Amino acid sequence: MDLQTAIDWAGARSHAVFITLRKDGRAQSSDITYDLKHGLFRISLTTRTAKAHNMRRDPRVVLHLSDRDAWSYLSFDGTVELTDPTTDPGDATSDALVDYFERVAGKSHPDWHEYRQAMIDERRLLALFTPASVVGQIR
């Protein structure tokens, strides 16, 4: 499977299963919403989640997408980089979370001040996933 073809297919979607590795090596999976920007998958999460803890210890992850209607699926392998959690309404992570929201929701938030404060209160950050390889089929 060609990586760019797979990324293009993933760009028309926004839901996937995100798989990280627990300390004992077992997989830990989470249903997530992602945004794809310039070949980089962005996933919003809080600092307290199991996946955040797992990725701090081991940045290797899998992002699995499927389309039951088309009998298609892709599993991207790669590594992730975590941004700092947002701590100020004007910091880089807060701005990136605003961009993430607009791209995923397809619209503006009705109250950006409220949104930015909620992101701070939740200690939200972005996981930036860079795919290195992919397996699967697109029909």
C-alpha cells in the first residue's frame, strides 16, 4: 500500500482507533477523532488519559481506520509527539486546539474564550502522529 494514497484516503475521514502500548506491552485502544493536516494526524487528548501516559513512555502507535461499507481498512504505524498542555489562552497549544476544533467541527466555536478556558481546565494537548508505514486495502 502506498503511504500517500493511504493518507489521502484517511483525509476524507475523521474517526479511527488509536492504539498505544501499555507498560507491559499489551495494546490499549481508544476510539478517537482526528484531523489530518500536511500529512500529520492530530488527536486532541488530556494529560491524564492512559494513552497520554503510554505515549510519554513509548511513542510508537498505530492508527487504524475502517470503512465497513467499502470493506476497506488501513493501519498506520508510526510515532507520536505530544505538545505541551495548554496553560494560557494565547499559547501555541491553545491556538493549535482552536485550529483542530474548526477543522474537525467544520465551523467556528460560539465562544472562543470559553473554549480556550475549557482546554486549559482539562489540561488538553495534541498528539501529533507521523505515519511511517501502512498496511490495508482500499476498495
